[in-house]
Amino acid sequence: MYLIKVIFLLCLIICLSVLSCNYYKNSEPVFADKLKITKIDSIKIRPALSKLERNLIKMNLKNVKDLLPELIIELKYSTDDNFIGFNVYGDLTDAYLQDECIEKLVIAYNILQEELPGYTFIIYDAARPLSVQRIMWDSLYVHESRKHWYVAHPDKGSIHNYGMAVDITIACPEGKPLDMGTEFDYFGELAFPRFTQKFLEEGKLTQEQADNRILLINIMERAGFTVARTEWWHFDASSFVYAKEKYQIIE
């Protein structure tokens, strides 16, 4: 009788072990219905702010993308694709401007949407440190008497150095910039806004190029900007005197 009980208990233990193994083998992992795991490659990790960007934020300049995420930011001086030929902004990838400059840019963007829905702006340059202004001045190889036509003397400063100017163009919905007749940072009379009609009549600008340039200037001026005398892409949000009186220069 005792032997039968022992055998029965052993069989019971074996059955329970088998059932237990099958249960854990076939059951779902614990908490599987509660945990949501995000793959690390799908997370956008923002790199640490550069020294220049920290300085811009410290001086109360604002990131343009915070109000206008639809804009394309392509800072030429954060690349080698500029008249200097090398990167002077380091890791900076965002455009910073004063609040009132961005407010006018928002107006310009809304006008652009009325004129050409789905189009956007590309920003090539925005707030610029005075240290970069010095590098630009020293790197510009044009006659000394005409140097100030294209780059403000660092002893005086540029309105870019106060965050109240933007270098900008229009892009189609695919992100391609419209043809304005010259590249950005073209140093020559062909880039002069006031000569647009003259060069159109001479055949140096096509009707499309002239129309694109006139469209950009018209939109920006309606928003309160003023186009530069020698650069179709450069727009001031105020006078230089106003910017200098109200804002601190970016060193």
C-alpha cells in the first residue's frame, strides 16, 4: 500500500512538471501586452548645442523653425559651399533671428502660400557673429573700393550681426530653389535687384528668372523687408540704425 502511494506521488509530480513546462513554453512573455518598445534607430536624437548656438540662444534670438517648421534651412556658411570655401559656423544647422524679424518672415510665408500654395522658403543665412564677418571681409577678393557693396566692414558691423537680416529664396514643393538668374553669393551686377529689367532686356536674364526674382522681392517687401542693393537674396527687417540701437551685436 505504501509503495502504491509513493508511485502515485511520483507520477503526480512528473505530470505537474510537464504541464508547467508546456504552459511557459506556449504562453506569451510576461507584460508583453503592456510594454511598447521603440527601436533606437527611429528616435531622432538632437546633437548637443554648439557653442555658437548656445550664444545665440543666450542673446534671446529665436530658432526660425519653432514658428516656421515648413521652411528649409540650408546655412551656406555651415558648409564649404560659399564664397569663402570653408565652414565658418561649425555644427550650426538652425537659423536664428530676432523675434520681430521672424514675425515679418511669418507674414512673408503666409503671402507666399496665397501666391503659390505648397511652396516654401530656403534660408541661406540668418544671424551671424561678428567674428565670421571679419573672416568674410578678409576673404573677399574684389577691389577695395567695392568691398563694402557685398560685405559690411567688421568695424562697422552688418545687420546680420544683430539678427535682423535674412538671406532667402523660394523653393518649389519638391524643395528645389527657383531659378533667380545667379547663385547665392554671386558678386556681380547680374545679382543687383535694380538691374533685373535691364538684364532681362539684354537677354542676360530669362523671363522666368526675372519673374522669380520679382516675386521674391515683392513678397518680402509686402511683409516689411527691404532688399539689399547688390544681392537679390538679402533682406533687412529694419534699418541698420534701428537694429544697432535696439539689439546687442553678436560677437
